[in-house]
Amino acid sequence: GCIGISSICQVRATVMLYDDNNKRWVPAGSDSPSFSRVQIYHNPTANTFRVVGRKLQADQQVVINCPIIKGMKYNQATPNFHQWRDPKQVWGLNFGSKEDAALFANSMTGGPCIS
Ligand SMILES: CC(=O)N[C@@H](Cc1ccccc1Cl)C(=O)N1CCC[C@]12C=C[C@@H]1CC[C@@H](C(=O)N3CC[C@@H]4C=C[C@H]5CC[C@H](C(=O)O)N5C(=O)[C@H]43)N1C2=O
């Protein structure tokens, strides 16, 4: 059958970006920090992974669309705030619950990432 790209994990989190100039975290996307539905997509054919997040609000703005490089370090800074670096920026996820955080971390470290 067709082995398409599938979502392996879905959580609620506020997606943050680190503003290196001002040394502070800023919410990803245009408006104030608010929850997004964050999913990890797996492409089994290429064995690649991607994190995609869309605002839960009406506009469903895509606030993260980040390929996950194999072997990337996934840092669980706190039980509720996890982060990783991509070539251009540092992403942070402030999870809605510790259960969501653990679910996401398991998918990331069980998949492409090292912890
Ligand atoms: C060597 C390195 O890159 N280290 C990274 C973490 C990391 C380690 C290993 C792999 C990947 C990563 Cl991103 C690192 O320490 N970074 C990345 C940019 C910002 C930061 C560098 C310095 C600061 C020190 C405090 C920590 C931080 O930003 N934290 C810790 C967890 C805490 C949780 C939530 C966010 C939300 C608001 C709050 C704040 O900024 O006031 N905050 C923080 O203060 C977060 N910091 C960081 O996370």
C-alpha cells in the first residue's frame, strides 16, 4: 500500500524562538504567545522527520515547519520546556502539560534525535 507521510505525535505547546540579539524568547508567529497544535511528521520512504505547528486559533497560522536532522540534540531544559537548535535559530516548546512534553520527547528521541 501507499506508505505516505504520517503524523507520529500531536501535542499542545506554545512555540517559541530565541531572539539572540535581545537574549530572550519570543513567541513564533505574528501575535501574542498562544497554544499551537504541534505534530511530528515522519516520511518513512526517506526516513525524514519534520515538526509542524499550527495555531489553535481560527487562523491556524503555521508557526513552525522545521526539518529534524538525524542526530540532532534535543534538550529537555525543564519538564515543560524543551528546545533544539536548527542551522538558523533555536526553537523552544512550552508544553501544555508534562504528559505532552514526555510524549513529544519520546517521539523525538525515539526517532531522529539524541537526548
Ligand atoms: C549550548 C546551547 O545551545 N544551549 C542551549 C540549550 C540547548 C542545549 C543543548 C542542545 C540544544 C539546546 Cl537549544 C541554551 O542554553 N540556550 C539556547 C538559547 C537560550 C539558551 C541560553 C541561555 C539561557 C539560560 C537559561 C535558558 C533558558 O532560556 N531557559 C531555561 C528553561 C526556561 C524555560 C522557559 C523559557 C520561557 C521564558 C523563560 C525566559 O526566557 O524568561 N524561559 C527560560 O528562561 C528558559 N537558556 C537557554 O535555553
